[in-house]
Amino acid sequence: MNPSSVEDKLAVNKYDIDRDVHIKVNADTCQTCDIHHCLYACPADCFKLTEGHITFSYEGCLECGSCRIVCDKGAVEWILPRPGFGICYGYG
Amino acid sequence: MEQRFDAIVVGAGPAGCACGYQLAQSGLQVLVVERGKFAGAKNMWGGAFFGPTLAELIPGFWAEAPIERYVVSNKLSCLTDEACLSLEFTTPKFRQLPYNGFTVLRSKFDRWFATKVQETGAIVAAGLQADDLLWEGNQVVGIKAGGDELPASVVIACDGVNSILAQKAGLGGELKPQDVKQGVKEVIALPRKTIEQRFNLSGDEGIAWEFIGSCTRGLPGGGFIYTNKDSLSVGIVVQLDALAENQVKANDLLEDFKRHPAIASLLEGGKLVEYSAHLIPVSGINMMPRLYTDGLLVTGDAAALVLGTGLILEGANFAVASGVAAAETTIKAKQTGDFSARSLAHYRELLEQSFVLKDLKTFSKAPHFMEKPRIYTTYPELACNLAERLFTSDGKPRKKAWQLLREASKGKISLWQIALDLMQGKEAI
């Protein structure tokens, strides 16, 4: 049975996860936002809404840049992982 | 003294590799930097591209490149929740050399291309990222990478859709959600024989199949299936602002797409081996940054050089052609020793003369036209509804096609509106 959830799909991918978090999300700014475009724009479900708070985990990031573009509050400080780290596609 | 390169190419995708290849062939000192562990590690696409532009640069590339299959059949389908109406084109010409199209997996293909660049004499440094540009006044004179300063006469930004260099250089190109589509893709492994039976293929033949309609729930975009050797590339491409504003996740669309009655049986028994995502710049010249400044050229996705004429998004040819044009500009600039914007303006002239900017200008109205929700809802439904009426025998007297069209469109769209859209469509695409 193939996975249907994003979380399970990401588990199939190959990553070299860095200790450093490459994307920083300003939780205070997120508190002022009620549209949360990030929840729908991130193809890796890195953004989650838990009890009214946006939480972010960088490990499954596919480095597409969607969150950087859809957040009009400026809460996402988007940089790439250090070279050699992050997603490593074997098919692409 | 530190080595000064004639050119530093940032990014080893199709644009960067084409550029590096052409520069090295002309004997220039070239460094190609790639942030991935190897070329292709960060790259994905739908999976099919047309061959002629790359064949001009590397004649007969298909004999040595890791091609998955050559495309013998192009198929377009309209989907409703249950039905599927298809148009398929195939000709013996597509089975002959030089092949028209190919399916390719980027992780293997880009790695091959970068190796070619290296063999031609360029230095390809994978695992190295251009963090910033080096400046002398208003002139770009190299890059900063990994704590080092690397000087060069020209820097060529081939760093993809999220081009950091074009922005650092102040050339514009700040992306907006309405100007990009998000592609998500699964690579699904299946035995070769199974793929060939299910898609009516033999040997290395492949199919490029695009879908429009219910697979994006009315949002601008579509679905695709491309056949690889022993896997399928299955994905969805949707306008980013539409996902966010309609609170839809691309993965949910992909799951619906895979469950569609016309699709599910094709994927049955397959095993997911990778899930990937990427952005595609789709607004063409309406979003294009400035293409050059003193000491810097911008190519490929970084310059939004992607043609969207409707269902099909074509970027690889534009990337290769712009990479080659950037190389030719650099070679000419080296001859005169002038690397100022005035000299590098030749790059834009070359693109104006080639299909790159000609096509983008011809289809400049296409992105706006293709935003109409009707294209993704009403029309696919109408087409499937009409086909159902044409092909269903219910024991009642038959009606003429025109009458069926009137019945099928009733309450959904006026024939006047269809005529109007056809007129606008004629203008745009």
C-alpha cells in the first residue's frame, strides 16, 4: 500500500538533514495572521496549525520556495540549506 | 595570485550546463558551481522535453545521455470526476531520429550533463553555493561562495526559479504567487513490461500525457503522466495563489488524480519511490527580470524563460537556448575585453533573434487567458458531456451534434460565451 499522506511520502525521500534550521518562521507575526496561506502552499506540510499557533518543521522541506512567496506578512525568512544538505533527489 | 575565471556559472541545471559546455568548448576558463551534492540533486520537473535545442549543442545526445524513453505519443485528456475524453497524436516520424521528445529524470540527466561540461574543460564544483555577488562599483566581478571570494569577468546566474543572484543584483524578478505554478510529482516504480502493456508501448517508446479538468478542481493547472523506463512520473501543476486562496493542497489534488477511474488502473501495483515539488515561473515576459547588468547575465528559470501556451509548460529548451546565448555573449565580450552592461546587451539581442523571446512575445497574452476558471471546469465538463451523448446508445432516436452541444451546454454556458472565448483564445494561444 502506497502512502497517501505527505508525511509518509516524505519518508520515502532522501535527505541530509542539517543541524541548522534554514527557514525561520516568526511565530509572533503568524499570530497576527488569520489566512495562513502557508498551510496550503507548502507541498511538504512543514507548516502546521496547532491550537491556534503556526508551528514549522524544516526537516521535510523540498526547497521549492512557495512559503516565501505566499506569506504576505513577511513571517518567513527563507534561505537555502547549507550546500550538500537538505533534499537529495535520486529521480527528480 | 588567485585564479580569475572568465566566467562563473551558478547552477548546474540545463541552462547552466549548456552555458558551461559552450564556454568551455570555446576554451574559456569556466567554473560551474552547484549547491546540490551533485548536479541534479535539487532538481525536478514533470519529465518530458523536446530534443532539437539540445541536439544543436550536443549532436546525438540521446545515444549517451540517460534518456528514459523517447516520446512517440502525445496525449491530452479532459477529466470530469468520472469520465475522461482523450486526444492522442502519434506519427511514425516520432519514432525516427532525431526524436522529437524525450522523458528524463533530472537527477540522472543533470549529472550526466554536468559530467559532459567537466569533460569539455570546465571546473564543476558541486556542494558549493554562491552566497553573494562580488562588486567593484556597479560591476559584478565574481561571487562569494563558502567563505571564499571567487573573481570572474562575467557571472551567469542559472540558479533557477528562486534566483537569489538576480535579486541580489537588483534586477527584479521578485516572485508573486500569481506568477508561479507549483508542481508536485510522484515517481512510481513499475516493471518495464507492465508499463509497455498498459501504455501500448514497445522498447524505449514513451508517452507524454497531459490532463485538464477535475484533477485541479477548477484551479488553473493540470495533471500529467510521463512514462520512464521502469517508473511513471505522475503529477499535478497548479497556480500557487489559487492553492493558497482556495485552501487546497496540491497533494490532495494529486491523490484525487491518482484515484480517477481512468488513471487508477494504470498505476495499480506501482511503488512510490520519490515525492518532489518545484515552482515554475509561468507569466513569461510579464514577470521577466532585467536580463543583464554590468558583469552579470541571467538565464533559464531565473529569468522566467518558460513558455506556457496552455496545457504545456516548456522550459528546458528555453533554458538551454538562453544558456548558449549567455555563453556566446561572454565569448564576444572577452574578445573586446568589455564586460559592461553595454557589451552584455548582446545577450538580449540574441534572445530577441531566437525563439526564446519571439515565443514569449507571441504568447504574452496566454498566461492571462489561461487563468479563466471555465477552462478547467465548464469546458472539460462540456466536452465529456457531449462525448457521452455522442457515444451512448439509449434506444432513443439520435440527434445531430449541434443539437447535442446545445443540450450539453444548457444552463452551464451560453454559446455566445463559447464563441467569445474562442475569439480570445485565438488571440492568446
